Amino acid sequence: MKLRHAAALPLVGWYLMTPPMDAQHNVRSDLPLGQWAITLSFDSAKECEAERSREFDHSLKDLTDPANMSTDQLIRDGWKVELQRKCVATDDPRLKGN
């Protein structure tokens, strides 16, 4: 491949996106992606999905750990958010809309 052809390749990264919560601790996954928080960024979709899966597993462990009963509402709120997280390409047009 010639150098001028390489410049035409899009440089797409990936974001792990987290939906916001309202004052009543409801996950607002219905809001446009442009209003979600960028939690982490990655070079590839595979890396993003691996991290999302790792964090999902960690949250599941917290949710089912009897030692967390004193903070169970906080854990449940975190779990609700965790279920809605998404990996999104940095060039996804939905990120521009609010």
C-alpha cells in the first residue's frame, strides 16, 4: 500500500460510553449518545468490548457479594448503569447529536 492510500484510511477509535442517571437514580439510556459520558477510550472495538465485559463481571461479583449488603442500593444503581454501557466508534454520528 502506498503512503497516500494509507492516509485515506479512517482512524477510528472506540469509546466505552455510560448513560447518565437522573436524580431518582433512573438510568437514562433513552437520551442521545451525545449526552452520555465517555468512560474510557480504546484503539479497537475488541479492546472496548473486553473492558466492558470485565467491568460487567466485576459489577456482577459486587452485586452478589454478601459483604455489600450495607451498600446494596449503590451496587444496584451501578448495576443498572453497567447493563446499559456501550462501545461506540469515535466517528459514530450519534455522538454529535444532543
